[in-house]
Amino acid sequence: MRDHQLKVVVFTVLTVLFLCYSFVLYFKDYQETVPADALAQKGKDIWQQKNCGSCHQLYGLGGHLGPDLTNVYGKREQPYIEAFLRTGTTVMPNFHLSDSEINALIAFFKYTNTTGVADPRSFTKHLDGTISQQSSSVR
């Protein structure tokens, strides 16, 4: 009987700790250090609407079918990125994006390129479960 009571106590304590941790994370006010401008925010919305994260990654998080696009703006020229967005590839479908949607996505890629690098293994892990980058690794 004593073993059962110990299990109940451990379960109760772990449940309470989980709920407290979730409450803190949910209500903590996280601020972007470099907020996106309106065009980049529109590009982020398009990224989410087209479900780009199902195939591509940002900061090492997301799908694995396509490449990580966190720093694509820093590695490729804008016309190169625009060509992919306009036509797609054999694997990536052509979403028939308008010029304004393409410009917004490019602004979003430009923004993500300024916010860091896409290697989560190098991120600093905090006690509250969040991660951040050292300022020296930000491009």
C-alpha cells in the first residue's frame, strides 16, 4: 500500500509542477529583439498560409523535404530566390504567387537572415525551456 501512495504523491507533484511550468510559459511576455516590418510580417503570414514549414525549416525546425531557409537570403541572390518562388521545382509546387506575395516572402527571408543562423545545436538552452543565440552568431 505504501508503494501505491508514493506513486500517487509523485504523480501529483509532477502534475502540479507541469501545470505551473505551463502557466509561466503561457503568460510570460516574450519580445522579439528585432521585430519584423510590415512587409516581412506579410511574408510570414504567406509562409504560414502556404504551409511552407511542412517541407522547409526555419532555425532548424520544420519539414525535411526542402532545405532550411533561415539564411537563404544571405546565401543566394534575390533573383535566384524569386525564380524558385515564381516557378517552383520538380519537388516544390508552383503556388502561382503574385508579385506582392513574392516580395513579401523575400522580405521575410531577408528578416530571418538577420535574426540568426539555422543551427539549433549552437543555441543556448534556458531553464524555462526557451532557446536563444549568442550575439556573435547573429549575422
